[in-house]
Amino acid sequence: MLNDPPPEKRRTHPLEQDPGRPPQPPTTPPSTQPPQRHPVMLHIPSVTPRVTYAVLLINILVFIIRLTSPALDEQIFMWGANHQPYVLQDGEYYRLLSSMFLHASVYSPRGGFALENSLHLIFNMYILYSIGTALERLFGHARFAIIYLLGGITGSVLSTVFSDANVFSVGASGAVFAVLGAEFVYLYQHRKL
């Protein structure tokens, strides 16, 4: 009929095609050099770790200020340490944050020096410096600050809930472990890279 479309030409399946001649082996011996690799440029955004440096500076300055006198040391400790009755009964919720910037004192309860207590600050700040500087470069300032603060506050809340009513807790360990955990998650997610 005149108005009918022309019949479509049937495509041949690749297995129905004539295979032709097999490829001939190369007449020249294969090269002993490995194939050349092309360099790949990987662009990862990076920032200066300002938040890490600021947190390090605050922790160290508070520690140095507390070193000036045993009376000032005790006053700052009693003002900012995390303590269950003060937080839950008196509503002093600022202690959940302030305790992150206090560490064990170098003064012993008897008034003498206990320099081994400074290891608390030294270890926390060393881990924060070694991991935080690398992680903040990848995550950026805001995300890193959120991880650090939420980790520290979560540690303080858990310390408040599960500690004895006679315990005072201080330290940035919860925040430092949050940064460490964020690094583990990042490395796991990008393990193929």
C-alpha cells in the first residue's frame, strides 16, 4: 500500500556476524617497559586549622593562669568543673562546656606540686594537635568546631549522668575522642582513595 511505512531493516546480532580473521600476533617483540601511567591531580579543599589552634591556645592559657596560685587554681576549678549536683540540681549547665577547657591541676590537695597531673593536658593537646590540624583542613572550620563541641558536651553530659555525686570531672577527652572518631569515619568512607 502506498501509505504503509517501509519495512524496518533487521539488525544482525553480534554473534550472527562473520567473525572474520583472528587478529595476527604482533611481529615485534613486546616492550619490556611497563605501560606509562598518567599523573592524576587530586584537588582536596584545605583550610588553615584556626579552630584547632584556638582550642589549643585556650586550654593552655587556662592551665597557665591556674598555675599562678593555688587559690586561683581552686577557684577556677570550683567555678567550671563538671559536678552532678551543680548541673542537675542547681541548673549550672555552663559547666558542661567550661569543664572541656579545664584539666587536672598541678597542685596536689595538700598544697604541693603534682606535675604528673599535667600529663592530662599534654596528652589531650598532643592528640588534638596531631589529629585536629589534619582533620580541620579537610572538614573546614564550622564542621570541625561542631564535632569538637558536640563531642565535648556529650562527654560532659555522660559524665554528669553516670558519675557519682561526689565526683568533679574536667578535661577535653570527650571532644578529643569525637575528633578521633570523626577521623576514623572519614578514613573508612574514603578507604579506596
